[in-house]
Amino acid sequence: MEQEYKKILVPVDGSKESEMAFNKAVNVTKLNKSHLDVLTVLDTKQFIGLHGGMLNGDVIYQLSEDAQKYLVELKERAVKESGISENDIDIHVRFGEPKTVISDEFVTEYGNDLIMIGSTGMNAVARLLVGSVSEYVTRNAKTDVMIVRTDNDNK
């Protein structure tokens, strides 16, 4: 049975693993003539304790601007290097808990039929303490999930 994915979601966070997932997602998008949603989820809970326990508007604005700039760069690179249309890639910045935004909220809202996510870059202690986003998404997503562990050359 052949599976054609029409709406692919790739969450990115700037890590090597998420960049590999992005690159593979661009290739799958091109091969399937599908649409790619590139998502960054800003987890403001990680900044609790800074600035007296609260994030002010300037910090939130700067986080959002930095994330938007990163996503624009990824989109421009994908269009230039792969030749897919600008209309086939949308970029999104969300605030919230990355695990639930990726596995449930975003795919429900946008109707994605595949999530391509990088494997965790955390060590065993960090995974034990906070849990892996990719692990959570794999167990709880409402759609197919592909964990990307290799680059485009499968290395």
C-alpha cells in the first residue's frame, strides 16, 4: 500500500537533529508534491525565574522575533536549494508546551498527516528529568510520526 502525505509538519528548535528532520521533510514534501508546515514552539516555562519570575513584553517580543527570523531563513534555504514553491511551505511560531502543541493542538488545527521530528539531542539525565519531546510526540500524536536520526545521505 502506498502512502502519500499531503500536509507534513516538521518542528524545529535549532538543534542538529531538528535541522536533519527539516532537510528530510523538505525532500519528502518535494517528492509527494505536498505542503510543509515548519513550527517552532517557544516554551516560556523554561524562562521562569528570570526577570523576577516573569517574562516582560520585550523578552517575549525578542524570543518571537528571533524564532521568526530563524524560520524565514529555513524557508528561504529550502526554496533556493530544493526548488519547491514558496507556497508549499508555511512557517509558524507558537507559545506553549512543545509536547502538546506538536502532538495535538497544531495537527488538529492544520490537518497534518505526518510529523517528521528529530530524535532527541538530550542526554539520559535530561530525558529522565524533562522527558523527550520526540518520545512524547511518538506516543501521543494524532497522526503518523517519523523520527529522523540521519541526514539526507542516511549518515
